[in-house]
Amino acid sequence: MSKHLFFLPITVIFLFLNFQLAFAQKSGIETAGDIGLIAVPAAALTVTLINGDRQGTWQFTKGFLLNQGVTYGLKVALNKPRPFGNGDNAFPSGHTSTTFQGASFIHKRYGFKYSIPAYAVAGFTAFSRIDAQKHDGWDILAGAVVGIGSTLLFTTEYQQEHMELTFNNSEGDYLLGFKYKF
């Protein structure tokens, strides 16, 4: 257990560094996308901590670190110029890979219905990168693939033994229920 908690501060440091770099930009849409960059992975990590899901925390951390390593490794290795001469290291989009990794983690671990808001924020963050002329569609697509792929390698479904959704029907009557075992 203690070896898993060692990586938690590293994940938090990555989030903090991304937060610091993100707010050096100007546009309102771009700033909102930068907030999404922090909000989605922070929400995914927070959900694991609130649920006391140590295995989920460890799975998120492994996926997050792999995502960051692959994203920044590709950026440096390929050194693709950004659209409109706005710098280098455009491929893949780091904002997109980070937000889609967080959203897909929530999806895979806790279910699709819980991930819908996270996917909406991730999609908006991807749009904000195109709007800011920092990336093109290929950069965004590659970021989403890297982010989702890093989740698929490490994340398993959360086993909720204490919660159960029930459905019964008899003679035209239907009953939908929810059980919580303490």
C-alpha cells in the first residue's frame, strides 16, 4: 500500500505544474480549456479518494504517468510545429490527452453515466486548443487516443459489493430498486 501512495504526490505535482503553465494564456475559451485540464483529472482522482478506492487511485496514477510520458515523449521526438507558427511540440495535444485520460478513467472504473460530464469537459478542452490555434485536428485526435489508451491498459471496473440495482416484475407490475449494504 505504501508503494502506491508514493506515486500520489508525483501525480499531484504533475497536475500543479500543468496548472501553473496553463494560466499563462489569454483567451476566455482557452482559459476555460485550461481549467478543464486541471478539473477532469482532479475530479477522477478525487472520486477514488472519496470512495476509499485505493486500487482505483493506483490505477489512475499509473495511467496518468503513462499518459504524460507518452504524450511528452511524442512531443519531443516528433517536434511538430504548431499551427500559425505558435511554437513547436504540437503532436499530440497534452491538454486533450490529459482530460481524455481522466474522463475515460471515470468511464471504465465507475461507468459511462458518471463520465458524461467529464467527456463534455474533455471535448470542450480539445475544442479550446483548436480555437487557440495551438493544435490541429490530428493533434487533438492523437491526444484523445493516447489518453484513452493509457486508461485501457491499467483500469478495471470498480466492484461495488455494497451497492446493487434491482428490478422485479410480476403480473404487469414493475419495481425498480436500489440496495445499499452497510
